[in-house]
Amino acid sequence: MLRFPNPGSTIDNFVRIYGAAFEQLRGKTVNLDDIVRTAIAANLATSSGYMGEEALARSTRADRSRDPLYNLIKMYAELFRMLGWIHPTSDRALSFRFTRLGEQVAEAGRNYWPILDECALGLVYPNPLLSTKGHFDLRPFAFIVKVMGECGGHLSRDEMIIGPLNTRSDRTAADLAEVVSLIGSARESLVHAQQAVVEVAKVRGIQVNTLYNYTRWPIALMRDSSWVQSDSQKFTDGRKYSTWSLTEKGWEIHRRLSSSFDIRLDHLQDMTPEGRIAVAHASHWRILERSGFNLTPVAEEYAEATRAARESLKQWKVDERELLFSPFQSMTLEDIDAAFPQVQAPADAGDAGSQPNASTDKSGRNDRSHLFSAPEFVDAPLVQDGSQSLMDALAQLLDEHGDIQAAASAFADARVNDTQAMFYPLVAELFKIIGFKSEAAPAGANYRRWDACVWVGDSALPVEIKSPTEELMLSTKAVRQALENKVVMLSRGPATSRATSSLVVGYRIPNERGDMSNLIDDVFSAYEISLGVIDLATLAHLAILASCKGAALNGEQLSHLRGFFRV
């Protein structure tokens, strides 16, 4: 029987743990301890009733098999692998890298359900990335839905165990018919159903309760994704039992599966390398399209990849059918690397000429490269009229830490208790040091609406500021207020224009930025107004570069910033 780990938390928490790990560790080769630390830092995992570093201290054991957090994250990582969000490295066990598919799950933020649906359907055995006991030739989630469709639209937990999760293959009509027959026999009575489960446990050498445990995560995913809903049916002898019935969404998936061409490992082995790449691109872009991603920027490439994929698959007479295939869950690491560039690590913080971290290839991501910008610098004289004492403090931190990023982080850490009265003028002073005229609104000047103003040339950029005592992590509320600031400033005269940005500055940007990213995109789509977000450590980083290295930030980039500065 297929064995799915059961970490025991909600699907939402499951995705949040992945998102926190991706945001902090993207581009790196990571191990389980790295993921444990990010889950702890994001307060997404506990141990012995404690959170944070105390949870880590209470969990850590010399014998890793007795370490609760380590083993919890090990189960998460196994599921992340199944879904194609991380891949094992070839050099050592329990060492992983993040995938492009995982990046797109993180980009989806709270709107992750459509792409998670696709990842569940994309899970298949065998594949070069997963090892499993037994010789399965099976696409488990898709087969569960197919079997449900043939069994009156419903399956109980026990029926999943004796049927689709226990079958060796789902490739032929005979395989499906055999499973349907087994389930029909089990439906005669409760005794028949229980005996069938006991027989599976005996053959597999597994306790019945363990079999039940293996169904918890797949059932939770199908339930929470609204494929199925709780229901009750009757055995042939009239006794009721609990079951799961297909919803309208579940039936729609069933209809799609019935008309799709299911690409398996043996199909890939019969293709040329170029054919596999074309099928990978076409299939992955189609997954993103069904998940709500914007493919307009790659429309031509998508069409060409689809044409090339059809040519590669013509021996199987695919015609215009949907392809049931997820490259990140089916292909070798070598083929995946050939088709999709790896997610790169963030640009080095001290490199003034670094390029944006966001991928610029045509992989069909959610067209959000504009939301993650590395600062651009120009050869221009700096006009710095900021506080000399603040510049001296920044220089001292750089001397102490020897690294710009570490110095900027230390500066931000020291301001964690700043109130509005301290933080707002500080932000204005940092902008001055970076080389821009800036001023904070006088205390009590509510008529100004914005908290500060920065000038790039003759154009004024309103700044919404949130001190750490107001919001430790910036929220969408600050983004909405930045829009209001721009509207008010536009109504009061020619000091600003719709083409320039409205800025948000806060203590820290949250790890999970999906809601904020969506709002920034929605505002631009509706009003053509760009909203730029900068955290204190980034602002301090830019100020250190300006005051200690003479690096002049490109004013044009600041005045048209949309999304987040990342250094």
C-alpha cells in the first residue's frame, strides 16, 4: 500500500511551513535542520508546548530518531518531495533544493489551492525522484477520483485502503475493473469491509491503525480542496457507514481525467531530449494556466511548446487532449535542469551592481519579476544632508561587523522598540543619506495624510510609515494606506504624478507576501499606480552603501518602484 506521512497539522499550515522555508532558504541546498529553524522562526512549529528557540531546545536530541521537530519536518519534507516542491540532491541523503514549481506555490500565497490541486494530480509512481516500497505503476490521487466515479461517486476510508491505494497499477481498464469489483464485494456488509482491510494489513505486514494513518493526509487534502465531502451510504445489508462523496469540483476533475492523456515514465523514455523538454514546458505552463497564473508574457512560447509537444507525442495519438503530467514530479533531475533553470540564491547584498533576484527566463511564472527588485546604482554625485551622527553610527556598525548586510541587520535590531516619534524622522533621515530630499510630516499634521515625503527630482513620493511598535511586520493595511496617500496627493496639485510610486516603509516585510503581492498587482491593474515596499534593514543597507561606499541609488528606479526592494 502507498504510504503517505501524516504530520498531523492543517493543509494551510503545511503550505505555510513550505513558504517560510522557501522565503528564507531559496536558492540554497538545505537539510531538515534548516527547515526546522525556519518553521520555528515563523512560529509554525512547537515542541513540548513551547514555541521559538525554547521549542527547538526542548526538541533537540543527540539521537535524531527521538527528536520530535526533526522527525515532524522529515514527514513534511517527504510530502514536499511527493508534490514536486523540493528535489533531493544527488550527493547526499536528506539534502534538498527548491524547485521552480515550489517557487510558484510560494508566489501563489494564500491562493495556493489551484496549484496544490495540480500537484496532487501530478503525483505518480514510478518516478526517478521518489522511492517507495513495492512496484507501483500508479497515479494515486487521480486513480482515487476515477474509482470514486465508477463506484457511485463515493469511497470510504476503508475502500480507499483496499482499492486505489493498494493496487499495483492503474494503467488499464482491467486494473480499474478489478478495484471496482473488490470494493463492490466489501460493500456487502461491515464484516466484509473489515475483513478486506485486515487482509491488506496481513499481506503488507502493517497494523490496521497504521493503514488508517496513511489515509489521513490524502483525505485531508481532498476534503479541504473541496474535491470530496463527508457523506453516508448503506451496505447491501442496509447498515449505514461513513464515506466521502465527490463534490461538483470532484466530478469536474473526474471528467477532465477521463479525457486526458496520462504521460508516464515509459513515455518519457521513448522521447528525444528535445521532445521531453517541449512536453515539460507545455505541461507546466498548462498547470500554471489552470492555477490562475498570467501566461500572457509567454503566449508565443507556450503555443510553440504545445505544438512541439504534440509532435513528440504523435505516436500515441494524443491529438488535442489535455496532458496529465507534471515535469517536476515525473522527470529525472538532469531533464528538469535542462528544461527549467534552477532557482537562484538572492544576489549578494554587498554587490552594488547586482541584478534582480527574480527569475527572468520564460518559465511561465506569475509575471511578478517586477515585485522583487534589487537596487540599481548610478554614477552620480550624492547630495547628502542627513544627520552626520547617524552616518557616523552606520559607519561604526560597518567597522564592527565588517559586512554591510550584518551591519544593516544590527541597525534594524537596535530600533525594534522605536515609536512613531522616533521612527518616522529616522526614515526621513535615511532617505536623505541615500541622496534624496526627504522630510517627515510634523507630529499632529493630520492634514498631510502621508507620514513622510521623498523627492526624486521635482516629483514627490508620499511615504506611508509603520513603526515597529505599530506593526512589527508590515500588513496589507499599510499598502492600502499608501494608495490613499497617492490619491490625496494627486488631488492637491502637481507635486506628484500617477506615473510615480507611493512608498511603504516598515520595520519588516512578512515572509508570506502573497496577499501583499496580490494587492500591489490589483492596485496597478485597476489604477495604474505603483506601490513600493521597503523594510528598515534594506533602507539601512542602502544608507550604508551611500555614506560609506559612495553608491548613488538610481532615482528613476525608486520613483517607479513596484513591489519589494530586496538586497
